[in-house]
Amino acid sequence: MAARPKALLAWSSGKDSAWSLHVLREQAEVEVVGLLTTINEAFDRVAMHAVRTELLRAQAEAADLPLWPVAIPWPCSNAEYEAAMAAVLARAAAAHISAVAFGDLFLDDVRRYREERMKETGLRPLFPIWGTPTGALATRMVASGLRARLTCVDPAKLDPSFAGRDFDAALLADLPPSVDPCGENGEFHTFATDGPMFRHAIAIRAGEVVTRDGFVFADLLPP
């Protein structure tokens, strides 16, 4: 039996990337061998989601996968981001990894950007949950036992009071009709703490809620 192609998973620490890991493992067409995560060097946190790297490492341990960190400065230009990503993907290609999976759902411009950038690497882009209706997907995530916490909210799109809330049935019921149930338009970002993709839950406790750079962040702390 031929070995399955090896793939990295672009891992934001949130529910969509966590669900993508679950789907990829169920499909069994590729072997996920690592979690590719962009780290803000200045703050030692996951970029955009602002999750502490200590909790990111706890996720990787629970998922039984190594981290492939992509260190970026802050502030970070697009050129700096692309250079950092290219270096890590070159290392992946040298390690006989042939694909990178992304948890994008329906933003065509984001998918096109990823596909264009991946052409230069020789690695194949995968989109395991692309096109899944987000309302049904969010309900399925919650029903499956996936647990997550909202770590970042765009107050221009969603009330700041949602920062720090659990991603659960009650939250889905409370979201305004203008907000995508999975936050695909950038309304919110999450940190996944439990679900079928993990061997065990990741323990967290709530930290302070702060407004920074136009976003509301709910800090999460290790237990």
C-alpha cells in the first residue's frame, strides 16, 4: 500500500482549522504531519487570534502534531510575511511534504491568493471544508463536541460583548443575521479547546478584555 501524501495544515488555533483537521483525518487522503502557524514575534502570540503560544503548544500536543511556526515581526509588511512563509514552505518541500491545507470557507479572493502563492512552492493547496454552508457547519461543529472561545471581535461587525464568549448553541442563536455563523468575514476569531480532533481538552481561564488596533481581544490564560 502506497504511503499517503504528507500535508501541513494552516493552523490559526481557531475552530475552522481545528475542524479541517478532523475532516482531513476522516477523509484519510493525506497524512497531516504538522500545524503551520504564524507567530507574532513581538508579542509571542498567534497572529490575529492573539492566543498565547503556550496555549498553541497545548493544542499541538492535544492534536498529537508538531508545530511549524512562521515567525513574523510586528508590524509586518506583506513582503515580510510572504518571505517568512516561503522559507518555511521551502523547508516543508525539502521534507517531502507535498500539500498545505487551509480552513477557508467561501472567500474567493483569499483562496485565489493562496493558490497563486502556492504555485511558487511546488506544494498543492487543499481546501477540505470549502463551500460548506456555514450555518449548518457551525451547528455541526457544536454538536460534534467542538468547543471554542471567541478571542477577537471586530466591533464594527459584532458587539464587543461577544469577546470571550463560548462558541456554542447559545452564541449562534444570539448572532445578528448580518454576522456569518463561522465568522468567515472577519467578524470574530476563536481558540479551539476541545473536539474530535484532540486527544483531550485544553484547559484555559479567562484573562482581561482589551481594545487594541481597532479590535476587541479576550485574553486566554493557561490554568
